[in-house]
Amino acid sequence: MTDARILQEIKETIDPQSGVPLHVQVRRLIRQKALDGVLVDDQGRLRTESELGEIFGVSRITVRNALRALVDEGLFSRTRGRGTFLRSPGVENWGGTLTGFVEAGREAGFDPGGEILAQGMTKDFPASVGAALHERALFELRRVRLANGLPVAVEHAFYPPDIGVDLAGRDLRMAAVYRIFEDDLGFVVKEAKQSLSATLADAEHSRHLHVPPGSPLISVERLTTDMEERPLELLRAVYVPDRYRFSITLARRRAE
């Protein structure tokens, strides 16, 4: 399935001293290597927990915790008596891939960047934001998003206080927050509910996006939750339509 050199490289990637929980490191590597065709056979069957424990140099409990999260994500399915299988990609519902600006930008081939407008704890936010996140105080992050140096969006995101404590100690200009959720904080991001509408640029948007006041913008609101339905982020953002495009794959379901 893979040679000894590749397996040794995988094992050496695990760092017990990094501060990142072992099950998070293992989960990240299984996701990456399985999608690359490593750790699975021609039928997509993943190696056993015992084999994975030996490959990563961790206990079966650590492997089991990592796999449970990946099964919950929908990346793998388990069949009693047969094993754990990489699920074939397919459209089952309307939707798209949940990625942040930095991840989406790199996939699209442009150089993502950012400028911090404001960050820190606050109690000054709309009541609808507090209701969505179930908190009286929140960590806010306002950023201008850049693509190849050109401003394309202004993002205003809110996070629960415990997440804000971690984010406050990071350079957030280029931080991929969803990666931080998954790889550093151990959250399993389940989904995000997103709505799009049209709006017009106010004075602040005009200044940061370098567009005339009253210019048309795309307005986005997205609430991201984990597997326990806990809200992790509420994002409100505006995008310049001719500088950034949203692409969503839709599938038609036949009436029963």
C-alpha cells in the first residue's frame, strides 16, 4: 500500500512535545494521507486501528478518537466486519466546501492577505450576534481581506470568549481560523449556515475597499458550529462582486 520510507516519514511527523493533542495530529495526518491515497487500499479501505497505531507510534485509543471525528465529519464510513472506508465524493445536498478566505485563496491560485482593523473582547455588538453565539461578551475580529494585494472584502467575525483567548495571542492577519479550530483547539467543525444578500458600500466600506460610496457589494453572514452544535464563529462580511466570486455546486433531487 505504501513503502517503509513513507510510513517512517509519517511517524516522524508526530510531535508529542508540540502542545497539539496527539489525536488532533493523528486526525490531521489520516485526513491528509488518506485523501492522497496513502493509508488506504484500492477499495478505499483504511488500515486497521492497530496498524495505524503502529504507524503513528500512538495508542489505539488515540487512533480511535481521531477516527471517530473523521467518521463524524463524513470523510469515512464504517461497516461492521468490513472496516473503515474512505467515502466517495458525491453531491447529496445543496452545498459547498467550508473553507476560510486563506484556504480558498490558495486553492484558487491567488495570494491571500489581510489587515487587522480591530480585535479584542467586546460587549458592543448587535443583540442578534449575542443570541446566535449565546454569550454576553465576545471576541471580535475585523479584517480587510486582500487578494494579490487588492482589497476584496471586509470581515467582521465574533467568537466565544474561550476561543478568543487563544486567538488573541496569534498573528491574525493571515490566520486560517478553521485550521486553528481543527488542528490546535481540537474542535470538529460540522457545518456552517450561510446566507448571501446584496448591500451598498457605506463610508467605511468605501474607504477600506477603495470603491465609491453606494457601490454594490455582496453581503455574507455565516454561523459555524461543531459536532455538538456549539457555535464557534459568527461572520459578517461584505465582498466586492467583481473581485471575488462564490461558487456553489447544486444538485436536483427528484420528487418521490
